[in-house]
Amino acid sequence: MSPAAPGPGSLADLTGHELAERFASGAATAVQATEAALERIAATDERLHAFLIVTGDQALEAAGEVDAARERGERLGPLAGVPLALKDVLVTKGVRTTAGSRILEEFVPPYDATVVRRLREAGVVILGKTNMDEFAMGSSTENSGFGPTRNPWDTDRVPGGSSGGSAAAVAAGQAPLGIGTDTGGSIRQPAALCGIVGVKPTYGLVSRYGLIAFASSLDQVGPFARDVRDAATLLETIAGHDPMDSTSIPDVPVDCTSRLTDGVDGLRVGVVKELFLEGTEPGVLARVREGLERLERLGARLEECSLPSFEYALSAYYLIAPAECSSNLARYDGVRWGLRAKDSADVVDMMQRTRQAGFGAEVKRRVMLGTYALSAGYYDAYYGQAQKVRTLVRRELDDAYQRFDLLVGPTAPTVAFPIGEKADDPLAMYLNDVFTIPVNLAGNAAVSVPAGLSDGLPVGLQLIAPALGEATMLRAAWAFEQDLGLSTRPVSHEEVRS
Ligand code: GLN
């Protein structure tokens, strides 16, 4: 343990709402909470590598402003002064934003993403930008152009991905709150592997303006936290209509907290047969089955349901997502942003050499797959077919919601796996998202909530809701969490071996 590590009772161990109580009573200030978070980062991040950049001075300044506003008696939001770890895929004015890619290594955006603006307006203190798989393509954070992040539960293992940096930061107490993005599972799967709460909101609930695009019909921004209450409050803070995003849902009242504690009595929950696949680790299945019994004991009515199209969701996703990625990533041509290869013979040579040098292997694989799937002659067989599967998944889910308020299953088939284990096997890596992807195809909401440990490593339970079903979904997650009673304290930094 590093001697600089803050001892027991550090403000870095508290959740956002616990900090807020201390701010309100005068027991602590936002500057103190920010200092505690920065100390925790200093003590642990050499080993974890959750952050790509820490903006300590800016964070302390923002915290100081919140404290001053509080002293003046201004009305402040519930997260004012609470520190947060931001995935490096949302642009920040004047602060380097890389999306985990060497091609954007020097990119300093001239504006803030809408989510970032909302966070700042709410007084949330942004500590820095977190590591991620390059352009959010991956499930382990090993595809980062800047080296992997480690899981605080066992630093020889991955934190999941692609939002692994934010998830590891929250799990380790570097920040009580985090922001990730979820295109095929990149919030829920790292939340499960790091033992925290992660929410994939309904498509269109949170603005994508200023989010560096991977697959635009699937990407959503969402919260990480160590408990459901914080996740719900953070979701309320970032959600809402944005005229700058054409897919943003207009006029939605966003209330995830007022009925959070109402319980699950009478809720109809469908246990999705296809989410209990052969090959899922027995320890994961055991925790999830216990979770089902718990929900039942709490008054939910569980019944098995079958959604046969889920079997094809992964294959459809790995055509649709690469197709959209090949089109979105065409803009990185060395002309407008970031890297530009030197000493090129002509403009085509320059573009080719820029992309060759700037993109990692997984990004290149996706661009090639996507370009192929969209090319004349293959479009109907691949992309068109995948879109039909997407429609089937959506319809089957819509049918299921006629009978069920929520659906349930595991978040991921495995616990955190060793760094390097799947790095050279893209198909094995893709399979880690088999339970999360159908939700993205349908644009529905889902949450991963901690369900206990298997061999000392966290397991996540996934609750799935229809579009804009967040309030009911988080109510069930809260009841589950309270009854299970796991600690919301960070994984001890003593376990972050250096
Ligand atoms: N792991 C999936 C992929 O590689 C999902 C990534 C994500 O949700 N951003 O595409």
C-alpha cells in the first residue's frame, strides 16, 4: 500500500449522495472531496491506468466555485461538488480528447459535449478523461492506443470495456461517479466486471452531441456509480432533450428518483431463456439464479419467456456496428483532425499512411468488415439481412413487454478475465457482449447491478426495460441492491498491488 494512500474514512470512499449530505451539513467541502479523489488517483492510477488525463487544477477550481456558491446560499443540484470520471470519448473544450486512439492523440476540441455541459451546469466536478478501447470498439480496454486499464479487484485482469477506465475508477474509489457509453454493452459489461452499477439509457434519452461516434444508431451515453441511487441521480442530470442531436427524444420528463424506493411488489419480470446460454460460467449462473429468487421473495412475479431472435443478435450487431463505424471513421483522413502522416507522395498516400499509422488492429478490422458489408453486391446479403434481424429483435421485445414490466438475465457470460486471454481472439472477445447487445439493437434501457461474487470476482445482474422504462427498472435495481446489502465502499486500494 502506498504511504500516500488516504486511510479509512477518506471522502473518496463515499458515494455521491453521502458526499452531498456532508456538503449540506458543512461536514465537508467539495474541494476536500476533490482533493481526496485526486489523492486516491495519485495513489492507485500508476497501477490501474484508469485515466488518460487528470485535470486536477480545473477540478479543484470547479469544486471551489461550488463551495463559494453554497456559501452564498445558492440553490444547488444534488450532485454539486461530487467528483466524476469522464470517458475520453466525449469532447471537452480545451482538454485533449482521444477516444483511446493514436489518431486523435493531439486533438483538443473547441467545445463541450452536451453531456459535459450539463454536468458542469449541475456543479459536478470532472476529474479527467478515462481510458477506453479505441473508438469504443472492444470489451476489455486492451484495444486502447495508450495501454490497458486494470481491474481493481485483481489487477492482472481486465476491467471490461469499452468504458473500462470509468468503471475501474469508480470501483477503486478514484471517483464516486463515472460516465461511459454503451453501443453493444460498454457500460453494463464493465460495470458487471468491476462490481458497480451501470445504466444503458433508452436510445435518444441522453444527447450524443459531442460524443465521438462509433455506431450512431446504437451509441448511448450513461452513468456508472457504486449504488443505484447515485446512478439514477446522474442519469437525471445528463438526460433530456437536446436540439443539437436529431435523435434526441423531445419532451420526456426524466424522473428516475422520486419513486426509487417503491419496491418491486407485483412487477412482472420475464426470465429470458436465451440469456442463460450454455458456456456461461457456473459461478455467474449461480449468482444470477439467486438474484431471481431474491426478486421473487421481494414480491416480483417471475416467469420464463423465450426470445428466439436473440440468438442472431450478436451476428447482426457485428455487421451493423462495423458498417456504421466504417462510415463514421471515414472522417479521420489526416486533413481535418489529429494525426497526419509526414512525407507523403500525394494526398491519397497521405490518407492511407495516416490511417495505417493512426488506427489500431481492431479498428482496422471493423472498418474493413463494415466496408465489405456495405459494398455493392453484398449489401442485401449482409447489412440488409442484419437490419431484418434487428427488426425481429425489436418486435419480439415489444411483444414481451405486453406481458412483462422488465426482463432479467446475466450481464456477461464471464467474470473479469485475465489481461491477454482474449486479446488475440476477436470472436471470443465479441462473445462477451452476447447478453447486452440485443438491448442496443432495440434501443431499450438496461442496467447492470452487482449480484455478488464468483471466486472473489464480481457478477452483474441485468434488468432490461422497454424504451423510457428507466424509472421502473431502477426501482427494481434499487430494491435488489438494498436487499442484497453489498458494500458500496470502493475495492480497497490495498488490493491495488503495485
Ligand atoms: N464490445 C462491443 C464492441 O466491441 C461493444 C462496444 C460498445 O458498447 N462500445 O463493439
